[in-house]
Amino acid sequence: MDLPIDELDKKIVDLLIEDGRMSSADIARTIGDVTERTVRYRIQQLIEKGVISVSAVVDPTKIGFPVIADVFIEVEPGRVLEVARRLAEFDLITYVACATGERDISVQIAARSNTELYQFVTDNLGNIPSVRRTTTSIVPLIIKDDSKWHIPYSVFKKDQD
């Protein structure tokens, strides 16, 4: 499989994850042995290939939504995508994914209080047609968020058979 990236791209992406506003010149200086023009070109290629996107990442806890919860949802067969698309429309839901295993859909909710979370889950999620069951887990501490995921170096290692 041809990778759409190489180790220079990884270094650039790692720096942008830590500071998305870092200039191409600063990235080139930090990496060394690469020009600003090359960095600018590589960033553009990463964007065009869909490897990265440039966006702001909101921390809900900093704007009055300190209650974070993961909710796992069991759905009637054949209705998973329909329900998942409906869930994606809610403002308090920050993440929606179809899953395998005991639950069909996984969502993350950011709420202003435990009461708001409870009401949202019972009044909104619990009343969506085809939702059979929800399981809610409060997330008091996030150690690593998906917005800080780095490309693993193992991607660049060749299989040694």
C-alpha cells in the first residue's frame, strides 16, 4: 500500500497538532533541513489528500459545558444509520459513531449540568424512534482527546516477513 504521507509529513502534522497556527517558516526552522516553501507545499498536499483539515477545536468545558458523557445506544436492526444521522443534529452531541458489539451507536455529549445531561438523554435520546436502550457514562477526566492524536511511526515501518 502506498502511503499518502512520509516522515516529513508526520513531523509537520505533529507540530501543527501542538500549535495549529505555527507558520510554515517556524515549522521549517523547527524541523531543520527543510525550506518554508517545502513545508507550505506539504501542508497544501496533506489538505488536498484529506489527510488533515484545518479547523478550530472547541473545549466545551471552557465555555460552560463542564459535564462530558459518553452514551452508548442500542438501536433496532436496520435503523442504525437513520438514528445516527438524527443524533448528529443535536447541538449537545459532540461526536457520533456507529459501533459494533453490544451497542450500535456511540455518542459524546457536552452539557452544562448533570440535570441537563439527564434530561437530554431521557427526553431526547430516549424518545427517538428505534432507540431501544441507552447507557450513559460520565467522563470526569479526558487524558487524550482525538484532536491530539498523532500519526504513529509504525505506519512507516515495512512488514518484515
